[in-house]
Amino acid sequence: MNLYAYVGNDPVNGTDPTGLCRNSGDCHEDGPHTRPDPNRLPWKKPATPKVDVQGGSASERAAVRQATDTVLTTTQRGKELASVAPDQPIKIEINSNGITGVDHNSSGSPQFGTIHVDPNQSFAVKTTNGLEEAPLTVVMGHELGHERTGQKDDGPGKMNNVIKNENPIRQDLGEPPRTEY
């Protein structure tokens, strides 16, 4: 048992006058008692998986990396996806053959497979604003949904991954929701 866990194992610099949390701003109400919120602890940096981008030109790699980093660090769903097996790297292979998708693993799931993406390919998708081209950030968010969770394009209208992963990312990026696969 770690007797200093309540101050992030740093009893010299951490303070906890109530014995409940490091600083009063790090607690939340949970019924009649105030308890520490482990998601708000300032000394706990969220883990982000390593992103390994291969192939393509330097500018294509930079664009794919930036789109991926934007999803993982600025959208709520992206942050949740980043927290899934943060020690498992995200592998991305750039191609120029118009194929975008995720390799399936030996059990038939896309979880932790290599993402293949052609950053020059355009995807016109139906949204609440009509037919629109999906930005690269949205394309990467969709593929990260497959790669991190194993979610397939199945269910009613093949919309499971869109509903669970792509549309929440679209919302945080200010993009209209996708309505059809």
C-alpha cells in the first residue's frame, strides 16, 4: 500500500490538507463526500500512443501525422481512443493506390492493425449538410476508431463505427454529422 498515493507519491511538493485530494480544485462532489477525481489529477499526464507513419512523401507524412495528432489531442473521442492501450503504437502506412482502411488481425478484428491511407484520396460522404468531402482529420478519426476499438463498419446501414467514433470526432471538429455510410 502506497501511503503517499493521495499526493501523487510526492509528499514534499503535494499538499492535501483534507486528506482527500492534492488541492481543493482537484476534487469533485460524489454524494455526501468529496473524493479525488483521478481524471483531473494535475500530476497524471494522459498517455498517448506512439504514432508511426511510414511511406509517402515528407509532406504526406506530416499531413497524416498532424491530422492524427489533432484527433487524438483535441477531440474528446480522440482522447478516449488514445487511452485505449497507450503502449500499443498506432501504425500508419501511406499509399497512393486509393486504398484507405485497417488491416485485420488474426482474429478478424481491425483492432491494432496497420492503418492504410491515401491522403490524396477524397471521400464524399452524406452529412446533415448534404454531400461533403471529408477532411483528412475526419478520415483519420474514422480509421482510428477501427484501429483502437476493433469497431467494424457494420450494424444498421454499416454505421456502427461512424456513430461511435467518427460523428463524435466530427462534432468536436465543428463538422456536420455523417448520415450515411
